[in-house]
Amino acid sequence: MAVDRRNAVPDTGARRARFAVLLLFMVNGFTYTNVVPWLPVIKDDLELSNAALGGAIAAYPLGALLTAMLAGPLIARFGSGRVSVATGVLAAVLLPVVALAPGWWALAAVLFALGTADAWMDAAMNAHGLRVQRRYGRTIINTFHAVWSVAAVCGGLVGSAMVGLGVPLQAHLLGASVVLLVLAGTASRFLLAGPEHTERADGHVAPGEVLRLPRAAVGLLLGLSVLLMMAGAIEDSAASWGAVYMRDELGAPLFLAGLPFVACQAMMTVGRLTGDRLTDRFGAVAVTRCGGLLAAVGLGTALLVPGPVTAIAGFGLLGLGVATLFPLTLAAAGEVPGVRSGDGVAVVAWLGRAGFLAFPPLVGAVADATSLGVGLWAIPLAGLLAAVLAPALRPAAAAART
């Protein structure tokens, strides 16, 4: 029987490790977002067409999708802490290479490598965050993701400022790389030592390099994967369609077009900062179910009562509702009984990436056939499905409390 740590006071090592994981989430959120504001400049410098630029950008999620499943064996072999730091360093080193790309193939190759590093770091830092959470005996995973959101926004703002000030691309990305290396190096000093299964409530989990999924765990992992697909589809909708919906469907002025994304990100950050306490108070299943329903009702109401104000409010409620879905689902994937934490997180994250990449084309296809207002109904439906799938979090949560 495992020790109940829910009321335990975290020791100094756990507090330091929490700080280290916060730094790792900061590194991950800040890296690629520095590149995004420069994409139009890169397009002009390399004389790329829109299709060519889109193809190069697609190499980033493609790299993540094709290589993400290797994260589990890497974590089992080297540990989630080491893999997190190593992939953070790799991404930081690759960042200035974007500015050196002489053509399309080189740009696509470095973005593919950045996507690979992102996928491995994503799984590893979440797995290590779960180790720290177990040491704390209470939910802290949402705060990590809140820091990621803030870092991502900061990366975009810094990149935009550098473009506006006329700073050379190579100088900006080199400076960002140095900052990231310092953060990753600092994090490496405070991460938890020992095997990955040390804090597991279900005891020893074989640390071998071969991925092992007990038959009883397959259905649970699939359920969590679909839940993560829905979370990803909801979370991505504001970035992919918010501005287009405001401009093309509602006729909103350009200065209002980006506000659905801003509202979504702001409320998502609020939701993640408060999500840990809510999860400990009401449980992961209840928080996820309410979050899915809030996302569905928020955007659904905005679609039923179309207008710029209702759209901004609807995407804001969507952001608040989806805030905890992604972190809580990954946390549950790391607690599946009989499955190594790194493998559980890697498998669910990989299937989730594969699934939610299909949602933007789905919404676009329906929009072309009817209207974007109709196509966006796929997002409230995703929220409802997330609410239905919320009980998939229960078996893992129960195992963690054993």
C-alpha cells in the first residue's frame, strides 16, 4: 500500500524540482513562438510562395508526429529530467539555425527538428512534472501549463517587438537561444534524481526500453487520447478561426479581429492558474466535465447569437473551459496502472496530436460547403464529447490515491 501524501508538506527537493519544471515549461513555451512573428520576413527573404511557406511550417508538427513515440523509451532509458533538459538545449541550439536557412529544404529540415525536440520535451517535462506532483501530494500540473501559456505569449511579443524594431533575425534568435540555454541549465541543477517510478503509487513499473502496454490499459489510453484530441481541437480553434470568423462572417473591423484569440488565451491562463485548487476541491473528472460543457456552451451561444461582442465572450469562455483539459488528461496518462509514466504521456500525446490536426481541415471543409459559422459547430461538439469522456480520468486518479 502506497503512502498517502495528500497532506504531506513538500520537502526542499520537491520545491526545487517544482521550480525547475516551471523553468522547463517556460523554455518550451518561449522557443518556437519567437520564430512565428518572423515568418513573413522569412518568406520574403527566401522568396517562398504561400504554399511553400505553409509546407515548411507543416514540417514542425510533422516532426512531432513522426517521432513523438520515441519519447517514452528515451525517458525510460535516461530519465524525464535529463531528456527534458537535453531536448530544451537542442531546441535552443536549433533556434538560430532558422535564421541561417538558405532555402526551403533547409528551413523545413530545421523546423522538422524543432518539432521533434518539442514533442520529446513535451512528454518528458510533463512526466517529470508528474513526479513532482506526486511528491507534493496535491495537484500542481495546471500551474506548469499556465506558465507555458504565459511564456508562449511572451515569445510572440518579443518576436513582434524585434521585427518592429528592425533587429536582425539572426541576432534576435541568437539572443533568445542564450536565454533559453541559461534557463535549461539552471533547471538541470534542481530536477529529481532516481528512477522514474520512484513516486508511483502503484509501485515498481518496469524501466526497460521496450514499450509495454498491458491489455487492460489500452482502452483507457485510447479514451484519454480521444479526450486530448478534443482538448487540442477546442484550444486551437481560437488561433485557427477566431480572426477569420470575426472578419469574414461578422464583418468586424480589423482591430477587433484578433480579440477572440486574446480572450481565449487570457481566460485559459486564468483557468490554469486556478485549476489546481479546483481539481483538488472537486476532482479531475468534475473539473473536466464542467470545462467541456463550459467550452461548448460558451462558443455555442456565440454561434447562436452572432456578433463581435458575443464572439469575443464566447471564445473567452471557451478558453476558460478548456484550460485544464490538456494538463489533466496528460496527468492521467502518466498515472495509468502498469504503464510507465513516460510511455503513457507519450502515447496519449502522440494520438492526440494525430487527431486534433484533423480538426482545422474539417472545419474548413464544412465552412467551404456551408459557412464558417456552421463549421465551427464542430468545436462545441468537441466540448460535449470531452464532457462525456471525463470519466476516463477516474481510474488513473484512483490509482494515484491508492
